[in-house]
Amino acid sequence: MATSTGLGAPSATIIPGESQALINWTPPGQSINGIEIEESVDSGTTWSLVTKLPPTSTHIRVQNLLDGKNYWFRVRWIWPDNSLGIPSPTLVAVPINIPSAPTGLVATASETEVALSWDQTSSPTVIGYDIEQSTDGGNTWQVIKANTGSNSSGYLVDGLTPGTTYTYRIKALAFGGGESEYSDSTEAKIATSTLGGFGLHFAIENSKVILIWDTPSDLPDVVSYDINASSDGGNVWAKVATVPGGTNTTAVPYVIGGATYQVIATSTAGQTSASAIELVQTNAISAPTTSSQGNVATIGDAFANGYTSTATNTSSQSNSKTSNTVAVTKKGTSPLLFIIAGLLIIGGVAWAASSQRNRKAYGKRGKSRKRPTAKRKPTRKPVKRP
């Protein structure tokens, strides 16, 4: 808010708002015939009339302004003879953009981390998000990030305590100081499960999660690996795949927002060993493509579309992860493959036969043979008769 005064001029203030500015002034101490409001968009170089108001007016709300743009205003008395008085000092206003509250906030927990994701905003004016956290169900809040500095729809919170339930809410920040209302809150509980005995690692390739794990040193005769996933930080797990022992990698469709994964190894004697728990945050992945392969999944339908994971592992018992080859294949073979293979074979046979004919016709080196030239009969000379 800015206040300006001038000799014989109105004393006015201005308050910017969303796409508007509120101008207030103190009533004059003498009789006037009206009030004139002027506006400039070039730092006061040129002025245009906004409106004329009755002499009893004390404020005006100028609307339909562009958020983030500078506007200059001034107020002038209209004296009883309809002449204009001295204008008030220039008032500057920058309307504030107030974005919509974020929606779709989801929290995915791991051992000591929570991945937050929310719907991507379509507003080009959002410059970041304020993120708040609560450990008492939302009674008190703590700002853990005052401004993310980006309109990206995801944030990773780390350094959390196992066994604790955290509540989160966010609000959008826009240029000019505008702030949205808070989003709906969401909770995430950090599981208290013990850490695994062998390493688990991941990579994201083409909208799929590639899991790679070390061979457990306490189970030298592993017969199978169960891959479990959780969307609540490890409180509830679901088995999404099983691979045989000797295979140390698999590909799974990624879960929107992210999920936690753990691999359970089983020996021939029925003993088990659990891997470390890995949080895979996927909100940063580009929008998935819609195809028959079904790259995007939820925990419940991750392998419901008939996919198997195949892998070749060349790692030794020393937990080396060198040269892991991963592939995801659809069950069953398309008849189109057989048709293409048949056409290739037929084409190859035809090409070979054609080559053989050409050799016979043109010689082994591909050069054309010379055709024999037909001998012409000698022309008889005319015989002179006596």
C-alpha cells in the first residue's frame, strides 16, 4: 500500500488485488463538482480517463487488469467551475495473480522418504510450491520448503522417521506474490520393517522400472525371487512378479506417482532373505504413451495384462552386477511373425534361383558372352556375256 499527498491535491492510496486495484482517497475539505480517475500504462508519460465519479465517492475498484503488469493511477478533483485540480501523486499497482489450489496430492512412502506428487498445473504464472508437513494429524504445520522454485508437480522429502505418520499439504505460488489456497491434505506412514540383507537398485527406461538386485550372500542356493511392491510405504505389500534363481533383474510397469519395491529370495530349503527397500518416484517421467503394452500400472494390475519378465544374469556370487540384459515380452507369439518369416524365405529362394539363371546366361563373372557373327554369303560378281 502506498500513500501520497500534495498541496490542493487528493490524498490517495492503492491496493493491488487479483486482476484489479482498489484506490481510496480522503474526501476534500471543500466543495467539488466530481472526481476524475486517470490511468497510464507507460510510467505516466501519457494518461487516459478511467471514469468520473460523484463528489461523495471515496474509492473505486479498477478491474479487468492483467496480473503482473504495472499500472499507474492518479486522482483529480473537479472543481465547481468544472476545471481540473492538481492531480494526486502517481500511484503504482501490480495486480497479483492468485492461482488455483493444487489438486491430486499423493504421498508415497519408503524407509525414510516420502515422494509427493500432484496434478500438473496449466497456469503459466505458477513459479513454485510451498510444502508443509505435520506429525500430529494436521493440528500444527511446519514449512519444509517455502518455495520449490519450479512448477514441477513433484517433491521428495527425506530424512523421515520409521513408524511415524506424516501429513502434507501444498499451495501454489505465482509471480507478483500471489498464493493459492492449500490443497487437500494427504498422509503417508513410514514403515518399521527391517532393512534387507542384499542390495536392490533400479533404473527407469522407456516408462518401465528396471529392478536389479544383488545375489544374497546368506542364501547360496536361491531357487526363486518374489518381487513385491507397495504404494503405502511398505505397510501393505503385493507380489507383482516371480523370477527363477540366477536371474537378478526384471522389468515392471511403473506405478503413477511412485511405489516401493522389495525382493524376497527363497532357497531350496524354504529359507528366505529380503532385499533393501527402494522407493521409485515416477512423477518426473514424461507422459506415458498409450499402447497395447500397458506401461502404466497400479499395484493390483501390474502384471494382469499377461506380461512376463525375462532376463539374463551373468553376475557371480560376489554380488557383481555386470552385464545384466533385460527384456519384457508379451506371452504368445503373433502370427504376423510367421507370415513375415515365410515371405523372407520365399523371397530368398526366388533371389537365389534368379541369380543362378543369370550366371548361366551371362557367365560366371557376370560378363555378357559374345554372340557368334553370322557369315554372309559372298556377293557374286556379274558375268559378262560375249
